[in-house]
Amino acid sequence: MYETFTLRQTPKGRIEGQHWPAENATHVVCIIHGIGEYGGRYDRVATKFNEAGYAVLAMDQRGHGHSMNKWGHCAPRKDVLDDVSALITYAQMTYPDIPIILYGHSMGGNIGLDYRSRGGLNDVPSAYIISAPWIRLVRPIPAALYYLMRGMAKIRPSLIISSAVDETKLGNPEYVLPYNDNPMVHNKISALCAVDGYETGQALEQGTLPDNGRAGSIPMLLMHGTADQICDIRGTERLAQRLEEQGDALEYVEWEGLCHEIHNGGPESTGDEVIEKMIRFIGSIG
């Protein structure tokens, strides 16, 4: 079970965090969750990390869980990246002199990749884990809707729209559920959050996202499930190919038959093999 803490207090509200402590921890993992969920939803993964000797920190992103903003308004992206920097700084203060691993899933993967490119402390993590990132969506956003949302993001950035997720497409029901019935989970996304995620995903795939050049040599484990019906694996494949061609320190893994939440498996998997892979990868980081 986790402890809660206040990560940041801003004039507009606060960012809440979760801590799974580990005595004599060898590594500390910082988790960035996906759209509609919250940090505490990673309790199963964090507990297994604890058993391996890794401490875990997470946060409820803006517009999620107990953190500030209307539900779904995880924006603007500059402030979101600053929140990630605050989480990394908290990890440094709480667990000094041990490797920090930044782990992002889905929209959190989009943010994690963005942070790896241009985050203020992107050279501090000793490794990155990116899971089923939002680069492309399986259901593409029509051009007309994109331009409408882009206009709304300028006029009413916190306008909320539905981002309904079919919980049966996420992974093994034993570990996914309850999802829609979980009072801490929502199906909302703001206009600005949607535009930030969409444009960042496009830039990641096309190689046009600003990059400060500090993190390319830092090891990254990039993973995606072949049965993902939410985030399109082809976007991740294209990103992996580009990063490999430019010589980044990348290990890319595709998980056959696993759904969007690869850590929660699929119809015939619990996702334990994915968690074990992450544990081994973390353990290899000095």
C-alpha cells in the first residue's frame, strides 16, 4: 500500500503524489500514469517493484485523482513537464545517490518521451521505461475535428470532452477492473490536453519535437502490445526505428497478444511477464 504526499503547491492548486517506500532501495521508479487514471492505480506494479528492492513514486497528474484542475485538463504541457521535474527532484531528495527510472504509460508515455526530449532534468534519470505510448491513435482524429479542437484550445483550453475508453480492451479483467466503476477514474480530456498530446505524438513520430540532446545516450526500454486497440503500435514502431537509426540507447519490445495496459496483460496473460521484464531492465541499470 502507498503513502500520499503533496508534490507541489501552486497558486492554482496542488499536485498530489504516492510513495511506495522500500528500505535500502537500489533504485527509485517515478511513474507517469495515462489519461483518465491516477497514480495509485499502479499499486500492483509498484508492489512488485518493491519486492525487487525498488522504491516507487508517482503523482496524480493535473486533472486527475486528487490533483488540481478540472478532470481531464492535464495541460498546459509546459506545466506538466515541470511537474515531472518536481517528481524527479522529490526522488533525488528522498532517495539520494541511487538511480532514478522514469516510467510513463499511454498518455504518460507521450509525456515521458516529451520529457526525454526537452525536459528540464531529462539527463537526471538513469533510464526510461515507456509503455504503449500515445503517438498514434488506433482511431485517427479526423482533420476537421483536430482543427476545431485546436481552435477551442486557444479560446477555451479547459473545455472538457469525452475520452471514453472501452475497459474490455485494456487488459486482463482480473487486474483492469473495476475501471469505469472506479470513482477515481474518469473519461474526460480537455481541448488543450488533447491538442498537446496529439501534436506531441505527431512530432515524436516525425522527428520534429525539439530535443536538447541530453538524453539520447540514456538507456530506454520502449514497449507496446500487438493487440493494443487504443494506441497504434505502428507509431511506436516508427519511433523505435528512427531512434535506432540515430543511435539512441534503445531496447524495443513488442508483446504478442497483449492489450493497451501491457502491465495488465491480455485475454491469456496477467502481464506478469511485462513487469518481470521491467524489473530485470531496472536491475541492469547501475
